[in-house]
Amino acid sequence: MQNLEKVKVLTRGESELIAGVCSGLSDYYCLRKNGLRLAFILLSIISFFLPAIVYIVLWLILPKYPSTQAMARHLRRKALLKKSLSS
């Protein structure tokens, strides 16, 4: 099995202001945290709070910052997908 420290899993971030969604997204996609937070705020004001609703949904869906269980689950899914594609 792969080294769990090198695997990137999309989760809520460890450094959170509200729920850690922007922090997790910025860690996963290598973006700046404050830039992403500012973009969410500006888009929420401009587009009638749709990004705020997306933020809440992501907060409910994404697991808390990377745990060993989340990474192991991700690796198992990846291995099963790879196995099914090669068969």
C-alpha cells in the first residue's frame, strides 16, 4: 500500500475560520486560503448567496481534516478503481 503521507484527500482544513471548507479546498488545490475566502465572500454577495449554499453543503459533506481512516478509504477506492479499469 502507498505511503499515507503523500496521498491528497479532499477534506475540511485544519485551520478553520468558520468550518474549514476554504482551508481544505486551498490545501487540496494548492491555492491561497485568504484568496479563496475572499472569492467566496465576493461571489456570495454578487450571485445571491449561491456560493454560501455551496459552502454549507461542502461543510456537511467533507470529512474533518485528514484522518488516517479517510486516507485509507481513499486509497482503497483508488485501488479498486485501478483494478476494475485494468480488468
